Amino acid sequence: MRTNYDLIIVGGGPIGIACALEARKAGISYLILERGCLVNSLYRYPVNMTFFSTSERIEIGGIPFVSNHVKPNRAEALEYYRRVAVSNVLNIHLQEEVHTIRRERGRFELVTDHRVYSATHVVLATGFYDIPVLLEIPGEELPKVTHYYKEPHFYAMQKVVVVGASNSAVDAALETWRKGAEVTMVIRGEGIGPRVKYWVKPDIENRIKEGSIKAYTHSELAAIRPGEVDIQTPSGIETIANDYVIALTGYQPDFSFLRRAGITLSDDARLQPYYNPETMETNIPGLYLAGVVCGGMNTHSWFIENSRVHAEFILRNITANA
């Protein structure tokens, strides 16, 4: 099995696939290494999730994305990216995690679960969805707590606490409530987040206003126990009965992996990785970033629709210096 390539792309999401399509077009040898399944982050999205973007804005490689509605859903996106990968016979190894990246004598060595690869250039398109931002409170390790929401039926007729006020938290609250769950939202700020999808925001705000869904604002979850939780509210601790906690407090890139690769991160809370915005090359020559990983902790700055051009920037730079 071949182990030497001009380019290795770490991450098999939409942007990693876009990089592979550009490499294929440029006629250079490439390989995608993906730790999970194809477009693993999208696969982990809630089953009923609808994209904020329209289908043409999340197309890659100039390949049309036709959806049943103006805004595609998760199932349509999974099928689209699968068909892109299959029809273009992309060279991709799934379920193979990269553990270390080293640069020696002008080439990169990548160590995975299965073997060692070498490449002249490397693109990190690893996203941010694999590591949740933890609450760091007592009881967070209990089986009743999850940082990923999949579908609502499991929570039917249960007492559910949803932590957060973003799109994922709002979807979880509304869907589980409609399946008969008793839903309480714990929101750190003053209300539902400003980035929540405009066609969903009035729905959740009306459910809170009418009392169907209880919401504690300016509050934080303080402790979790098997049958109850403590909520730190402006007026003090409130303890309520609880069966499950869905803590949707955000996600973050694997900063330790970036540091081990030698990439410089900013000293502030953003942990912004260094890269040249014109070429996407990091402080390590030949090592590039693509997609949402470029934002550091600011995970709302990059999306498929505004980062798919990274693939073009990277391959233009690689071929210009070949």
C-alpha cells in the first residue's frame, strides 16, 4: 500500500473533500485520512437538523447540490458529500486517526493507527466538533449527561435539562418537548442566542413565554446528581428533578494536536492558530489549515460556505511553488 504522497489531508469533512478535489484537478498525489466516517461531523449532527445555508452555498468542487427544499437537511447533505466522494473516486482512508505529525528533512511524517505516511505537504481540515466544551461541574461524568443531541424519542416523558441557547440547544429543547418531555433550559445570557435560525427563534421564544418550556436566564448549571440538578440563578441555587441533561455548550478544535504539529496559537482566549490568509499556510512551511479549525475558539467565524475557497488557496500555493 502506498504511503508517500505530495499531499495528505487530515479530515474527511466537506472542506477536506474540497481540498482533495482541487488536488485531483492539479494532478498531484493525495490522500485523505479521516478518524471517523465520511463527513463525520455532519454525521453527528441531530437527525432532523436543517442547514442555515441554502444548498448551492455548501456545494464543493463545482458539483451541484440539489435538495428538496431551499435549505437542505442533514440526510441530504450526507448523501450529497457521499456521492461527491464516490463519483470522483477520492482516495480516502476512513476510521484511521492521525496521532502525530513531524516534519523532517523537508517532508512530513504522519503516524496513524495503522501505519506511517510521508508527504511533502499537509492540510489540517479537522474541524472542531469532536471535543465538547465541558461544564466542569460535579456530576458531568454521569451517564445521564450528553454533549451531543441526536434525536428526540429517547427523551419522551422524561425530565430534561438543556444547557445552552444556540441552534443545537433550541432544536433539542423544541424536539424533546414535542415528544412529551418536560424541558427546562439553562441559559447563561439573557435569552435565546442571536444566531438561532430565524424560522425557529419565534417558536422557542413563544414556548418559553407561554410556559411550555421553562427557561432560567442569567443562570448556570451548578451540579448534577442521579435524580436532580442544581441551577445557579441570580436569586440563588434552585434544585429541580431531572432525568437527563443535554449540555450543548459548544465544541472546540483539538488544540493539543495543533500544538504537537508545531502550529503557533495566539496567547489570548481565542487560541487562534497562525496562518497566512492568502495561502492558508501556517508557521510550519508546507503545513496548511482549512475550514473551521482556522477560527480557534471562535468556531462561528468559519462555515462550509465561506471556507470552501480555502482548498483553492492551498492548491494554488502548492502548485505555484512546485
